[in-house]
Amino acid sequence: MLDRNISVRAFAAAALILLIGAVLLGWAATLVARDKTTHRAAQVAFLITQFPEDVHDSFEELRLMLSASAREELVSVPADVDPVARGYRPLSEGIFIDAQPDYARGWRYLGGAFRVNGTAQNAVVILSPDLEMVALWPIGEQALRNVVGNPDAITPDYRKLLHGLAVLPDGSFAFAMDNGTSLQRFDTCGGLVWIKPGSFHHSVHYSEGRLWALRDFDYAPVGAGWENSHWGQTGAVAVDAETGEERLALSFDQIRAANPNISLIDLPRMQEDEPWLNPEHVEGLYMQDPFHLNDVEPLPADMAAAFPQFAAGDLMISARTLNTVLVVDPETAQIKWYATGQTNRQHDPDWRSDGTISVFDNRMGRRTSQIVALQPAEVMGREVLLDGAEHDFYSFIRGKHSFRPDGTLAVISAQQGRVFEIAPDGRRVFELYSTDPDDPARNFAITSMAFVPEGDLTMEEFSCNDI
């Protein structure tokens, strides 16, 4: 009996020691996560608590490397229609198209994921005004190996999605990739013009000899503070379209410092008013991915008169996490206007010549997306331009849109693998799907489309391509 009691006590003591150790480990790791200490032992404790997550990430990476179907998960989306059953015309492996006789003639550059040589790949597809494919280029970051010191740090292609595409006046194009590490420009033959290292993503916009893009840095863990994260460096970048050289950068550090009385950037701060959690009353911690920028566009000079409260070159930025579209002076970092809460996880705000701002309103979780117009001159000025319920349109993430001079609205519904165009009279006059030939229930995400008027390019620019 005595031996049994000793064993029970020993077990209880060991359990108590383990419990105390776990509490101390968790406490030390929490201090590191909340930027309360830099003590070496606490840093080690934090790394130990991260170990299960690191193991999970490693096995997930291995699964993606070994499984062809798993590698397509990042670009695969559900299919809700069958374009073959609808009689759509096949253009290439998995790409189907339908157009009315009065569709808008022009050159269409499509960016996203497509089936190329039997596998899903990031690619740019170009359609002629006659809706024939004149180019298809797989897109990657192989050229980075020649310009960075550590090629192993380049993200594998199957971890990326082309997201952000801009066409230059000569028909060449620039693009960025979510999870990628570069901004690139290709010529009309698919050849590399230049490549700029950096974590560019979501949006690339050409304006007056410059390419505007968004650039992030490493994500900080949940519960990190501002000073010890990279969030402040996140922002917009302008590069010379000819050389790729950086001309201007506007960071959230600058915006935050220039607008001390506007607490918009502080919306993602976590609880800080409980003394037992924050006894030093320091600035609150931030949630992960506190801004999620997804678009930047300068106000064109030829539209500036329609926006008297702004100036040509002012930057319009979309921050998805904040449900906010804002306009910032790129020279002073002053916020001139913002609309918060009029959209839900929005993408791609565009300037319009009538003085409104059109926005791809994803409406995450609401089963239909919308294209809406915001009126900067009015408080809560908002109008629905396209109701997704009328066109089976819903993309809870990603997505872009554009209005053409004739009033045609082009919508890129990324999570449907679909592009469609609506004429001013409300008719659908063009539609295209990127389908998975191996799985009728899946499509591939199309993230971008740029339209070039028919007379601006000729077939000669693409004569080097062999489709």
C-alpha cells in the first residue's frame, strides 16, 4: 500500500510539474508574441510552442509537392455551370467562350490559371478582336534565380496565383503573383523585359510611364505589435515601366504618421483596455493581416476635373480587412477621403469619369457579389450598378471589373473561373470559362482581364507566337 501511495504521489507531483511548466511556457511565449520581452529563454519557449504548427506546415508542403491534384488546390474553384452543355465554343484545352454578335471588339488579355499541356499553370492568354487565341504564355519566376542570392527562397510555382495584370501601350504586359516574389514585364513574344524582386501582389496598374503595384513583407504572428512587425512597410510602389526601377513608395508607416487624428489604420487592433491583460497600458496588439491591400490606382489627369476634392495623381487604395476604400496624397501621405463599411471585403475600386468610384464588392458570406458606385461628394453615397443575383455572380474573394467608354461592364469573377461582359442595355454579350478537363466540378481561377481597343494593336505584334 505504501509503495502504491508513493507512486500516486510521484505521478501527481510529475503532473503538477508538467502543468506548471506548460503554464510558464505558455506565459513566456505570450510575452514574446505580445512584444513584452526579448529574453532568450522566452524566445526559445515561443519557438517550442510554434513547433506543432511548423510540423503541420511542413507536411502540408510535402503533400502539395507529391500530389498533382493537391498542387492545383490553390488555383482550383467550384464549377457551377457546364459551358459544354451550353454549347460554348472551345478555344483551347479547358477554355470555353460564348459571344453575341455585338460583343465589344478588342484585344483581351486574360490572367490567372489555365490548363496548359495537361497541368494547371499560371498563364496569360491573349484573344484577338475575332476572339481567337493569339498567345498563351505560362508564367513563373524562373528568372529570379539569376537576380537573387538564395534561389531556394523562391516560392514554388504551385504555391502562386497570377493576380495583377497591366498592359502597356506597346502590347507588352506586367504582372504580379500572390505568394510570389517579383514584379515582371514581358514583351508581346512572351520574353522577359525585366524582373524586380519583392513580394508584389493583387494589383498592377499602368499610368503615364509608371507601373503601380502593392508590396508586402513577411506576415507577423497574431498578436504582434506595430513596432516589431512589417505592417508599417506595407504599401504602394511606383516603378519605371521601361526599367523596373523604383520611383516612389508610400508605406503605412508614412500614412499613419501623417494622419495622427485618423484612427482608420488602428481598426484591427485587439483588446487593450483590460488592465490585467495590459498592465502597462501600451498600444494594443494587432490581428494578423490587418490591412490586406488589394488595389492601388492614381487619379488620371483627364478625370481630375470630375473629382474637385482630389488632385491628379492622388492614390486610391483598397484595404480589404478594413472594408475601406481610401484616397491618399502620395507626396504628403495625407488621407483625403475614405469610405468604411459601404463594401464587404471589396476589391478593385476604379475612378470613373462621372465623379464616382466603382468597386467590386465581394460581399463575403452573402452569396452574391455586386458592382457598386461610391460617391465621394456625398455621405454614404452608394448605388448598386450590377446585382450578382441577376447574373449568378459571386466571388467571395478576389475579383476585378472595368467599365469601357461605351458603357460595357466587364466582370472577372475569380472564384467561378469566369469572365463576363454586360452591355449598357443589361444583356450578357461575352462569357468565358477556364475549366478543368479532368474534373467537371472544378474550374480554374481567372483573376485579371485587360482590354485593348482594336486599333491599338495588330496581329504583327503577335506574329512570333505559335499557338
